[in-house]
Amino acid sequence: MTSVGWKSRLLDTRKSDSRLVNVLLKHGADPLVRCAKGRLAVEYAQQAAADERRIDRKGAAAVAEMLRRATDRASRKAARGLS
């Protein structure tokens, strides 16, 4: 899959597919990549988890937490200059 494909899949976290997000992260998807609007995947996931109209809020919350941890790790790594 191209880097654009990875990015679009990771940013489309509104589907709340934790297995897909986990596979993407394990295979090198960058959680710090931003969409054209400047938002991170974790921001989309957090918004989905907060939406009370969603049937799958638990799944969305799981994806949001997974991406939060991945974003934190990637940010710390980048800060140390190891990216």
C-alpha cells in the first residue's frame, strides 16, 4: 500500500475498526501524519468516541485510546530525534 493509502486508512478512524488501526500502526503507519485540514487521526477518533449518537462508541473509544498511545510514543521518539 502506498503512503497515501496508509495515511487515508489511518485518518479514517471514524469506522472504529481497532483491528485495522492496530495492523496499520504495527506496519509503520505514522500517527503524526495530518490530513489536509491539519488534524491528526487521534483527533478524529476522539471526536467519534465523544459522539453520543454513535452505536459503536466503545469501539471508537478503543481506537482513540490506541491512537493516543501511538501518538504519544511517536511524539516522544520525534522529540529525541529518532524518527
